[in-house]
Amino acid sequence: MNIDNLVTMANQIGTFFESYPDAREGRTEIANHLQRFWAPRMRSQLFSHIDADRGAGLNPIVLEALIEHRRDHMAPPPPGGDAG
């Protein structure tokens, strides 16, 4: 999927959860939503965008949510990957 579309969709999710009174809860819910409803490949593309382009275009709350919860919500590595 096109990264611009993923960024737009992630920002729309972020806009909804940004209204939570507790910012930490909002960030957690953003990450949870992406984990529940996005395919691993979509999440992986978003994390690659953060690594390559510092998350250009992502709203701050979305970027913070993804960074905070990356370990819990990152797509698993492909099977048979190089061990080094």
C-alpha cells in the first residue's frame, strides 16, 4: 500500500483518539487499533517509514504512539530470516 495512504489513515485514527482526556491512553489506543485492524505488512511499512523518513507527515500523537508501542505492535520477522 502507498505510504501516503497509510500515513493519512494513521492520522485519521490519531485524530479520533487524540480527543481522549488521558494522552497516554490515547496513544495506547492508537497502537492497539493498528494492531487489531491493520495487516502486519501495513504496520511494517509504517515502521519502515518512521525509520527511513522519521515518520514524515504523521501527526505527533501517532508518531509517539508507534514509537512507544513498537515492540508490542511490530510485525514479526519473516520466517527463515538471517540470524546474522
